[in-house]
Amino acid sequence: MPAAYRAYERALRAAHEEEARRKFSTVRYEARLLAANKALEERAQRRYDMPIAKLQLEVVALEKQVESCRAQLSNFERPFRDEYQLLEAEMALLGERRRQAYAEKDAAAIDAVNAEIAELQKRTNAVRNDLSVQTDLRSQGLTPEKLRRTVQRCEARLQAIADEQEGLRREKTNYLNHSPDRAEIDAIERDMLALERRHIQFLRDFDAPAERRRREREHEQAWLNGA
């Protein structure tokens, strides 16, 4: 009875697969593996990530120092004399325009030139303030040469930190992949792999010729007895 046997075969296969799921479940291994990986990662973080983070704080401080030194260098290198000469030339031209505007009693021209003079005075005051910064820097004993040396030292240290951080990252990768501390993880993975192989073989055994013949005989006998 082929139709009856196919239904019988489907039921047995479903039962066989359900037994395989129970017998070869990896849930316990997965939980242990997750815990072992977490413990290894935490050890790696303490050993490598924390020193890397500490170095990164130094990087932030050094970068700010470099930025400050370069801003101060820019102030030292700024051509204040040339800027003052240009501002004075502009003021002379505006002064002449204002005299002409007042002479002509041109209210619109007077307002316009006075507005330009006010804007020029703001620019002049800004230049004076910037120059006063340079004066303050010199009073602190700072010079362009000292600032350049500071930048060089900071940049050298930044490069050394970058190399040190890269070395720590390589060490962390090696630790996670090859450290004796991951022996437990390797053992769990081996056990899981062995269990998975047994699981696959158990499923294949259902379709082994001898098993198939046995089921056919059992079904035939049951059918005959039922008949």
C-alpha cells in the first residue's frame, strides 16, 4: 500500500528529526560559549582597550596643544605692519571722501562714508587686539622657535602613541585568537562541532538502506496484522 507507507514514512521521519533535535541540541553549549567569549572579551578590554583609551586621552590633549601652538604661531607670523599701512591708507581715502561730502553738504554721502569709517575702525581695533595677544605671548617668554619645537615634540609623541595603540590592537587580536585563555572556547567549539557531526549522521542514518528495509518490513507486518 504505497500511499499508506508514504504517510507512515513521513510520521517516522518527523519523529526521527524531533528526536535528533532533542538529542543533539546545542543550547547548553551556546550558553557556555557566549559566557566564555564574554569573559575573554572582558579580559581583553582590561588588558588592551583600557590602555588604548588612556592613550587616546593623551592624544586629545596633545592635539589641543598643537592647535593652540599653531594659532599662536600664526599670530607671530602675521604681517601686522603691512595690515596697519593698508588700514591707514584706507582711512586717508575715507577722510578725503568725508571732507568732500561735508563740503558738498551731501547727507547721503556723509552717512555712507561715516558708516564705512566706523567699520574700518572696528577692523583696526580687531588688529590691535590681535597684536596685543602677540605682546602677551612675548611677555610670557614665548617665541616662534619655542612654539615650533613644542609642535614638533607633540607631533612626535602623537606618532609614538599611534604606533603604541596599533601594537596594542594587534596584541589584542592575537590574544583573542591564540591566547591560552581561549582554551575553554576552543574546547566548547570542538564539542559543538562533534555534536553537529553526530546530528548530521543521525539524520542520514534514517535513509540508510538497511533502515529503510526494516521500516518497510515493519509496515508490511503491521498492515498484514491489521488486515
